[in-house]
Amino acid sequence: MVEKASSEFWRDIPPIPNPFKPYALPEAYIKNAADDDIRLYAPFTDTVSSRPLWISPSENRWSDILMATSAGLVNRHYHPHEIFAYTLSGKWGYLEHDWTATAGDFVFETPGEGHTLVAFEHQEPMRAFFIVHGPLIWLDEEGKPDGYFDVHDYIAMCEAHYEKVGLGKERVRALIR
């Protein structure tokens, strides 16, 4: 139950008695999603990690906090679907674009875009909240497809990491909706 209101105008409004439709799953509430506990971040590459927040295998989607504590790189890749990003801290960008994202910046990536994500050296770690739809198609140096990474790969990566650090894969499975 939400914290009890004291002076807010809505303090006497009762909650809906049965808020969930049949078969609806509860929301995924994650307190302090950008936590500093490094165990929560599965290594995505050698220099960038991902904290899973929400996963939908049926839609091939996930949301995460992508983090690099120093200079970082996510391999060249292409998105066949849209991607949303909101920068929480640090500094990052794409080698193929003329902008650099810092805290408070929002990015909408259109379907059909290929790029190379880089994180800069910064006094704060690069942390960005992403909503990823569909696979990442890995690209070679010429921009030609060279493999893929989808939600099933993401789940396996996170489960393996959470098992390795003692958090248990059930913690990842609890995020699936």
C-alpha cells in the first residue's frame, strides 16, 4: 500500500479494491534502480554492464540501466526496432552521431539505425536507462551483420551473472512480465 497521505487533497480517496484484471501480473517495483552494488550489473561487454529492470520474452523487450565505470564500448550494432534512453549520469554517445549525452538527456533511436556506443571517462559512472525492443544485430567493421543478441540471450547473460555472484537466477526471473 502506498504511503498514507497527510495533507494531500486526495488523502481520503480509497484505493481500487480489485486493481488487477484476471491473469494480470503485478508491477515490477525496484527501489533505487541505479544502485551502486556492482553485483546487480551483468557484464554486457568487457567495459559495460547492465542491470535488468524489466524483461518481456514474448515482446523481445527489456529495460535496464547500462553502466560503465570508466571508458566503455558496446560493439557496433543495428536496431530493427525503436530504442529509448535517458541518461542518469556520466557521458556517452555514438561514434556515428554529433551529440554526446549527459545527465538529463533523452535519446530516441529510430528503427534501422546502426551505431557504436561509447562511454567517456567522467567523474561519475555512465548510467543510462534504456528500453530495448527487439534484438541487437552485431555489425562488423563494414556495417554488415555479424550475429545477434536478443531478449533470450539477455536473460541467459543476467541469470549466469546473478548465479555467479550469489544473487540467484530467480532474481532475474522475477523481472519477467
